[in-house]
Amino acid sequence: MVQEQEQRILGYFIDEANDHLNTIEQGLVNLQDTLTDAEMINAVFRAAHSVKGGAAMLGFDSIQQTSHRLEDYFKVLKENATVQVDQKLETLLLKVFDTLQELINNLETYLSLPEQVVDDLMAKTEPIFTELNDHLELLVQKAKSSDRRSTDLPTHESIRNDLLPVFQNQVMQKLREMLQLFKQPETPQSRQQLQECCQQLSQLGTQLKLPSWSKVCETASEAIANQDNNYRILAPVIIKDLKQSQELVLAGRSSEVSTTQQLQALSAKNIHN
């Protein structure tokens, strides 16, 4: 009876942890936007805090330590919302997230954490903790020592300021929708849905007179259409390109939006086939 109850509690923890992982992942997909959305950054912070608490209660030290680190990072970002997110910060945070996700996946698979798996994962992640601490501290110092860059940005040329929230919200919604589709099995239906998302984002660019944005979305749709490109390859490239292009538009730098070589290469495969 005791063992059955322990397994039930463990099952509750795993289910809740997976829900919290989804929240954290959504927050990391577009981190710069997350920092400007008080509700979202709080949700991400609480998700990491909840995983930490549950892991501590059940004695999973590695999960507790990793989620505690994420909680600390999100707390710093929440208290320093003017930090300018760069690719290095995103990459390091995603690496820590991947460690947490892998630990929980192992727990779900084995209903325990194999010691060797934990040792290997934590040995690989410890240097990332150190590098992330140093880099985050540097970004915070930069944010505190300089005026907000947004005050120095040129006037937006292609989109009216009152339409920026519309663009921001619709793109964020589609990015989250695409992220969920990329997690599904690869089927013609899911590929079609992903292409429709890209086409809708392209049409949004046409309506708002953002031709460079529309071009990125059309290129992403072409890359998705090629069935030789699996979701594991497509997802990080497309989500990252769309996210970075969105950030340029929101910063008043739509003229700098362009398709990356990596995305062009994926779409070129489809053209040649």
C-alpha cells in the first residue's frame, strides 16, 4: 500500500512537472517578449519554483538543483526587465532547460533517476551554470549602466506604432501554435498546418507593409513543404528566425529583417527537388 501511494505521488509530480516544462519552454521561445509580459515571466518563474519544491519533497536533488538555477535566472530577469536578450543567453538557458527536461524524462521512464545518468548530465551542465551566471551578470550590468536602447532607436518607418501590439500578439500566438505542431508526429496534416501558420504570418506582413517579414515567412513555408526536412531540423531554425525577425520589427528595424543562410538552405532543398 505504501509503495502504491508513493508511485501515485510520483506520478502526480511527473505530470505537473511536464506541465511546468511546457510553460518554461513557451517563455523561452520568445524570451525578450516574455520579459515585457509581467504575467508570462511570473508564470515561468512560478513553474521553475514549483518543480524545485516538488523535487525537494521527493528527494530528487538533481532536479531540485537544476530547477532552482532556472528559478534564480528568471528572478534576475524579472527584476531586470530591460536586459537585452542575446543569442548566447537564449542558448545557455535552453541548455539548462534541456537538462531539466532530460532528468524528468528519465524519471518518467524508469520511475527513478539512474545514478550514472544523473552524474553525466550534471557534470555536463555545471560549466553551463557558471557560464550562464557570468553572462547574465554582464547583461544586467550593461542594462543598468546605459539608457534603454529603445529611446535611441529611429522612428519606425514601415509600421505604425499603434499596430505594433497587434503584430506582437499575433506572431507570438502563431509561434506557440507552431511549437506545439512541431512536437506532434510528422504527418502531411501537421505539415499543412505549419505551412498555413507561415502563410498567415506572411499575410500579416503584407497587411502591415512588411515585405521582408513576409519573405522570411514564405521561405519558412517552403522549408516545411520539403518532407526531407524533419521537424527536429526545422523547428529550431524556423522558430529562431521568426522570433529574431519579430524582435527587429518591434525594435523599429524592419529594414534589417532577412532570411538566414540556414533557412535559405532548407528551402533551397525543396526548390531543387
